[in-house]
Amino acid sequence: MAEDIKREADPLRKRHGKRLGRELAMAFLFSCDMRGETPRAELFDSFFETAASEYADVDAKTMHRAREYAVRLYVAAALRREEIDAILIPMCVNWDWKRISAVDRSIMRVAVAEMIEFDEIPPVVSIDEAVEIARDFSGTDDGNFINGVLNAVKNKLVSPERASL
């Protein structure tokens, strides 16, 4: 099925620093999760050097912005991981959190961290970006699942609550 084939990024599409930052933060959190490591700056430095080679087509300014944004995101997600998981788990109705793929958990953690820590980013943008990243890294069905979960989170995080989280 065409849906099951991982979508390739459009080579003509201009890469955006925040989007790359979200992807890098997700990939770093995923790699730490898989190795059972706590996300730390020195691990990210090593991770970034390896990951940057995969983005040779991205200009230095965009990569710099992506790195800065990725650091902000992974720090927010790591520092508030228990709180973020406590927000996400009840929204995964009929799904055992531990059986959700580590990639999808990482994508959702990054999106929720962005929703509760980055007031300048509308939650719908965080959701849209998470869905697109999921479709690129997991598949259409995963993107649909993540969309549903993150919309439920957004609906729970009304403005006053969002500021107090």
C-alpha cells in the first residue's frame, strides 16, 4: 500500500529551522529513550554532529536555528517528562502507553512540551507539526492517532491552564 511507504521529504521544499529543531529534538529523545539514558547536553552535542551530516543540504544559518530550537525543546520535554506523560497517558484512550511506539511517544512529548512551554507557538501549530513529523517517521495511521491525542490535550489546556502548567 502506498500509505505504508515512508514519505520522503520534498527536496525542493525549503527547510525551516523550527521544523528541523522539532525533528532533531524528537530523534534525540527517541535515541535516549531507546538507550535508557537521560537527555544531557554532552549527549546532544554528539548526537547533533552525527545528525547534522544527514542534513548536508541545509544552510548553516538554518541548522544553527534548528539546533537552538531542538535544545530548547528537548530540555523542556526532559525536565517536564513526568508531567507531560501524566497529561498524555489519559488521552491515549484504549491504548497502553508502553505499547505505543517510542517514536510516537517522543513526537507527542515534544509537541506537548512546546504547547506548555512556548507561549509564542499556537498549540495548533505544535499539533500540525507533530502530525507531519509522525507521517514522515511513522506513517499516516500514526499521524492520525497523534492528531487525536494532541487535540484532546489542546482542548484540556485552555489558555489560563496552559499558562499555569
